[in-house]
Amino acid sequence: MERGKEFLLLGFICVLANCIAPCPMGFISKGIHCIDNNECDSIEVSPCPENSNCFNTNGSYYCECLIGFRAIKATKNFEGHCEDVNECNETLGKCGPAAICKNRIGSYSCTCRQGYYNDTSVSPHGQCVDINECENAELKQEEICGVGTCKNLDGSYWCKCPKGYTNYNNGKTPCSELDCDSFIAPGTSSSPSLSGLAAISSMMRNRCLDLSSSTAPDEGKADGEALLEKLFTATETLLTPLQKLDRGEDVTDLLHTLEDSIRFIGPQLKHSRNRIETTETDAEIAVQKGDTRPSGAVSLTSENARLDTDWATASGTGPYPGFAMAALLSYKNLDKYVNQSFDGLKKQEKSNTYTSLKINSKVASVVVSNPSTQNLSHPVYITLRHVEAKEESDELKYMCVYWSEGGAWSTDGCSQHESNASHTVCRCEHLSSFAVLMALYPMEHTFGLQLVTKIGLILSLLCLVMCILTFSCCHSIKGTRTTIHLHLCICLFAADLVFLAGIAQTKPVGGCRLVAALLHYFFLGVFTWMLLEGVQLYRMVVLVFNATMRPLYLYIFGYGAPLAVVIISAIIRPSDYGTDQYCWLSLKNGLIWSFFGPVCIVIIMNVLFFIITVWKLAQKFASLNPDLSKLHKIRAFTVTAIAQMCILGLMWVFGAFLFEGAANSAVAYIFTILNSLQGALLFIMHCLLSKQVRDEYARIFSCICTPEKKRYSDLLSSTNPSSSQSQSQGSRSGQDTGESQI
């Protein structure tokens, strides 16, 4: 018991001794001894900063930065840190002149430049040594320089091309053959406007010969952008409005020369994208250069066109010359020179043929470095903006065409991909110059329109027969105006009858031409007799009602003038009578103006006659002693003549749109109704609205209904001689003026 107390007392004394004399810093107590504290083995927090090593010492430690780092002196708040050393900046040329030094965290790396390889046998980081491309066992010299001679350079090489070949001042590309003879302008062209084409060819040929004779990469070097600008400046002069391309062959020569020139200039351009625009042209050119063939999509745009293709199509599948090019060239005014070159087009898409063709876009040319563009492995898409924004319909279709070698438009290998009112996308399997044609087809006459035409024309013919019988048989209305009305109705009756029976009978051709000639003659006759009516009204007012004209003169002019016009027209252009769609005058060569020209002249002259007539009538109404009955009669004649001219003239206003192919269903119905009801309207104006004619109709109907009974008027006339005498005098008075009463 006592011994245990002694141990407790000794332990207390030891603890008290430790508190009085602790271990120094860097040591820890272990029992009654102080031993070194290894701070580097601390599990919780390392006493040294990141990117450094910790070294323990007796009673302390120290930190040392890793290789590639430097120590930053301690600050008030912390004990410093290790910062990365940028060896590439510390020591210039650390990797040598043929390498590129790249700093890394705590180290660096050397990357050899193109044309060198890293030889690690020299140093741990290696040394960049020149590659002798000309002696590379993996590549044959033919693949490097083609027909040229390979010359090794420090870190590179260049190809020396023989005469007639070039690498377009890029010494590391194979030599390509030059065809300078392709820039010889045709010497047999008869168009004086193509003298500028010879200047373009000469300029390109001289540059081609310079490249062909150069033996080193820098010899004969020229600015491709400057040459491109010269080309388009010369083209602008060539395509000015003062010039004229008369033949399809001239257009072909122009297109080929510009396409060959762009294909030649493309590899000489410095920039990957080049845009140039003048008052006549708009072009965008894309160029890719390098040791490997480019890939991916390429799109080129101009104000009026867009090209969508890929670099595989542009470069082709043959030997890669070290570059690839794609160009889109849009002509702003060339379409007006090639708007009639449609002879080579095949008539397609519908069983009936189109009435007319018209270019509805600007002409665009596509040029690529691929020498084989006649049968592309992938189609190209050309989007062309319409000059006239119109939606497709049954009467209007868009066609994608290209300019063929024969100097005309063709659709082979090119089709419409999609279209709207403003643009058409063409899908083509070859490259050339492209455009969009607007094809107008004959309107498909519906059953309703055909029914209206037949019923209306039959009604018109019946009414014209009534008019002819009335003017021929009613002796009480005989006179010059009646004669004019009679023959106007005869001509209109013949025209409507021929129109109803033969307007659509296009086969045989000879019969169709005869129908067209008859329609031309009789419709001209209608307007000629209408002109005579205007002359008659003028004479009635100006010549103080002494206006009777001899029938022989009326017949000679009324039938002779239209006959003379038809004969002259048939002699000048006999083939333009009748078309594939209808038996009428063709619109191609201006023959239609042999009809519309005289019609316009008749309408203008009649308007003048009617103005003078109305003016004279106003003066006579204002005089002191006007003959009111006769003046009212002439005024009524003038009103019916003006109404008649409006009806006949208005029909051919709509007829002009209909036969021109730009009409819609509404225009067709208006023309048909006016054409069908002319006879009925003439019958109403000249017969039913005339009191004297109505009296004649009443007398005839009364005689038919009661043939055995005498009318009260006849008995009255027989018992009243004075009344009969006055009527005969009135009749003679009407004959003196040549007109009937209304």
C-alpha cells in the first residue's frame, strides 16, 4: 500500500518537471526525451507549396521547387510559392530555328516545322532535321512535282516546271499543263462587237505564255486580283448597250472565253474568297490551296443567283494540282441577247405545246477547276431569281435550261428542283451557263367556257341574221347608214361563223392558215365599216345633211381595204397565219400588228370624227333656228355609233391579252362574252331601239297573224288621201337625208 503511493508521487513529480522544461520547436517529447518532428510527413497539410519538394532537417525542414518552377519570395501572409518557368521565353532558340517551342507546366516541348522531322538521337528533346522530300521513299517524284523536276530546299522543296507547264507560282504543287491556244479569239466571227473579245483573249494568252516560260517559282509572278479586275473591266466594255451580239455563236464564244479566263486566273488569286462587281457582271470566286484535296460544302452568291455544291465536285477525281476553285458569274444584261434562242428546246411537260417562251432570270455561269464537268458525280444546285415574280399555274411553267454548244438553250441534264414566285432552284448534272425560262401554255378551256362560247356565238349569229334581214327588207329605213350597218353585220356574221367552226382546227396546216386569213379579213372588215359610219356621221353634220354616199364607193373601201391588208401580210409572212394552238395570227414576228395596227387607226379616227360631230351638234343646238328633229336624230346616231365602237373595240382589248398568252380565266370569259354577244347588242341598238323598225316588225307580225284582215291604218290611209300624201312626203324627206327616223 505504501509502495503504490510512492509511484504516484514520482509520476506527479515527472509531470511537474515536464511542464517546467518543454521540448524546443521542431521537436516533440517522447517520454522524458525530446525527439525531431518530421514536418514533411504531415498527413493533414504539407508545409511546402504546390510544385515543390519538402526536405526534413533536425528540428526543422526546407522546400525546394521542382524543375521547371522558380521560388517566389515569402510575403507577410504566406511562405511563398513556386511559379512555372517559361523556358521558351527564357532562352530564345531553345528548340532551334527549325522548331516551334511550346511551354508546358513545369516543362516545354519542341515541334518541328513543316519540312523537318525530330531526331531524338541528338538530345533528349530532339533536334529538327530537314526532310529531303525529293528522296522520300514513300513518295515518288511524279506525285510531288508531276512532270517537273524536284529541287530540295532547307525545310522545303520546289518543282521546276518545263516549258508549257506551270504550278501557278506555288513551287510545292505539281506542274499543270497550260493550253495557251485556248485564248485565241475566233477570227471568222462576223460580229464587229466581238472585237473586245479578241483583246481579252490576247491579254489572257500573254499571261499564259509568261507562266509557261517561267522556270522558277518567282519568275513571271503577277497579281491574280489585278488580272481579274482587268478581265471584268474589258467584259464591261464588251457588254455595253452600244454592243450587240447578233448570233448564238457569238454568245458561245463570249461565255467560253470568260469561263476559261476565270479558270486560268483562279489559282493565281491570293485570297480564299474574291468578290468583284461591275455594271454588267457580278462574280464570286472561292479558292482552296494546300497539299491535300479540300472537302466540305461550298456556297457562292450574287445578287441574282446562288450556287450550292461541294469541294469534291469542284476539284474532281483526277490528279490534285494543289488547288481547287469554284466561281459563280452572273450577267446582268446578257438575257436580252439570248431571249430568242429557243429552237433547240424540246416541248415537254404537257401534251399541248407552249405558246411562248421568255427568259425570266439573269444568265449565270458556273466555273470550277474540275476539268470534267459534263457528267458530275454529284449534282449542283443553282438558285436563280426571277425577273418577273409570278407563281406557277396551269398556264405558266418554269424551265431550267443551259446554254449549249450549238448556240441555243437546252434542258438536257438540268431540271427544276423547286420553284416559287420569286426564285427557281435548278438541279444540274453538268456545268455551263444557266437561266430560267418562263413557258406560257395555252389555257385549258373548261366545259363552262366552251359552253358559253357556243351558246353565245349561236345567239349572236341568230341576231345578226335578224339584223341582215331587217336592213335588207325594210324599205322604209333604206339609206347610207343602213347600208353600212348591213355590211358591218355581214362581216361580223362571217367572222363569228368562221370563229365558231375553225378557230381550234389547227390540222391540217393549210386549212388553219385559211381560217386565220378569213378571220383576219372579216374582223378587219368590221372595223372598216365602222370607220365608214364615223365618216358618214361627220358628213351629215359638216355637209349640212347632204351626206348620201354612193354604195359602190362604200363597197370598194369596205371590202377592198381589208383585202389589201390581208394580201400584203400573206405575201410578207405567209407562215405566220395559224399556230399550233389556234388558227389566228402568230405573235412571233409582229404579224399581229397587221390587225391591231388598223384597228387602232380606226378607233383613233372615229374618236376624232365623234368629237367633231358632238362639237358641231352643240353649235347647231345653240343656233337661233335649229332643226330639232334632225339634230336629235343625228345625236341618237352618234350615241349608238360610240356605243358600237366601244363594244367592238373593248372585245379586242381583252383579245390582245388572251392571244398573247398572259390571260387568266376572267379575261377569257370577258373576251368570250363580248365576242358572243356582239350580234345581240347590234340587234338591240340598231333594231329594237329604233321606233321605225319596231313599227315594221309590228306590221309584219300583224300581217302574219291576220293576213285576211285589213289593218285600221290601211283603211284610214285609203279614206284619207291627204294623210297618205303627207306620209309619202315624209318618206321622201327621209330618203333625201339618206337616213330613217328613230
